[in-house]
Amino acid sequence: MESTSCSCGIHNFDIKRETVSVSDFVQILAYVANARLIWNLCLTGKSAIQHALHSHYRAITDINWHTQDPDVVVSTGIDSWLWAWDLRTPQKPIMGQYTSTVTSYSCLMPLFARPLLFQWYVYSLLLRFDDALSHPCNQLAVHRSSGIARTATYLPHPT
Amino acid sequence: MSISPSYRDLVLAACVHPLIYPLCLDFPPMQRRNGLFIIDLNAPSDVPRFLPQGGTWNVADVQWNPHPARAEYIISTSSEKL
């Protein structure tokens, strides 16, 4: 990998910059409780913020990239909303759904087989087909105890 | 923490909570900065690339785009307003 050096001019000292991938154009998305910021490191000014997006009105609990579409990202939060954004059209989200009154703690997209979006609530696991990030196809009541599930994961596909 | 699709770089999210920030003033500036550190695993002892984040925030999560075609994207969350 080619390595370059430049000055970011932050706090009066230089910061080494290296190319981190095939491109030296790096964008960072910073999701705040009720705002999302798209960062472009190619901007040389004080701020590298390229876009500011607004969706969640409470804290975000999980974010994940779409497994099929590299430009789509989904997030969920304490406000129970599930939002999906396409970086090619950052002006507005491509999907937003509110399906439960309880906190949503996790949203997952398996890296294999059928594209499903798992949305993990306090007491239930919501399965969504993500053909168009459509309505939930199934909801499983997996936690009936008093415990709170804060995260979820998936097993590797056997093949 | 998240890894790039090429498995070459790590991104670490770091923050200092505003309540304890005054207690950290004796630390070198690099050790009390809010933002993302990108570590090159081919040269882990080098100074990491730092991406500053202004304001008071607490990093909750960071995810590198797993698609090689969009390896330039990283997403991070924050639990406080800027």
C-alpha cells in the first residue's frame, strides 16, 4: 500500500496520514443521538463533516452495514426506530419504521444466505426480509424472563 | 473496534468523558482525545492516524464497511449531542 503524509493541523501538531485502502478518500459517518455526520477526510479545513443527517431522537444502540448493498447502513436505537440510509442519497433515509414501544438494542444482517435483518428488542427478536427493508416477517418472543437482551449475534452458516 | 475488509487496518473509537476530562489534563494530548484511531497492522508501532471528533460525545460503536468496494467508509455512533 502506498503511504502518504499530510498535515491535519489539529492542535498544532501534524498527524501522520496513511492510505488505509485502495482509495485515499475516506469518509467517516458519525452518528449522534439525533444527528448523523458524514465525514470526508479529503476536506482540508478544520471540519471534515460533509453531511449532517437527522433521524434518531434518542441514543443509537446499534449500527450495521447492509450485507448486499455497500452503500446502505441501518441503525436502531432506544427510540425503537429502525432507520436505513443510502449514502448515495444522504438527504433523507430510505426507510424508517417504528414497530414497538420498547427499546431496540440490536440490528443485525447475516453475512450469508437469505438477506434478513434481525432486530433485537428487549423481549423479542424481529426478523425482517430486507428485499425492500419491508415489514417484519416474523417476530419471536425469545425472552420472557425479567432479563434484558442487549445484543445478539448469529451462528456461521454450515456451508 | 472494527477491522477493514482487507484486514490491514483497525479502527478504534476513543473518548474521554467530559466529567473526567479535567482529571486527564496531565496526560499527553494524544491520550485524551476524542475520535477514531486507525492502526495499520502492518506497522502497529507507528503513530496511528487520528480522526478528531469535536464536541462532547461518548463513542458507542464503530463499524468499518465490510465491502471492499466501499472500504473507505466507517460508521460510528455517539450517545451525546455534539
